[in-house]
Amino acid sequence: MTNSDPICPLCDRPIPDGGGSLHHLIPKLKGGKGGPTVLLHQICHKEVHATLTEAELARNYNTVEALRAHPRLEKFLNWVRKRPPGFRSKVPGKRRGR
């Protein structure tokens, strides 16, 4: 880890080399191809997609601020902020239940 590591805009922790994942703020399937992207920790990115559908992401959660405000993601981010930057885990539970 170096001081030049990018910072995850969701959890505010440094992203170690190779630990980042590019997130399309508007899903590619919903017209976001070539749109704005942010580099997230892989664990944060997985949690975003385990929590929200592509339609929800496109419609209501297409900014970092909106993602941070989602109740489940807010709870997850408070938890993951206490973990070391290279922390990886399987996203617990099933993918989003509808």
C-alpha cells in the first residue's frame, strides 16, 4: 500500500494495487456504456450489486452520494471501514431477494 493508492469513494479506504473494481454509475445495460465510472474496492462493488438491481442503480442510485445513503449499503460501509484496505470477503447471504 502506498500513499498514491486510489481512495474508494464509498468507504474512504485506500484501494491496494489490484484490489479495485470499476463501477459504472449508470449500468451498461441501462445506457451507461461510456458513462461515468468510479473505482471501488471489489468488496464494496460486490455489495452494491448484491443490494441493488440494475434498474434501481440506473434510476435512483447513480451517484456515490445516493449509494452511500442506501440503508443496507450505509450499514455495510460502517462495518467495512473498520477493516484493513486489502480486506476481502464473500458477500454474505443470497443475492438480492425480491
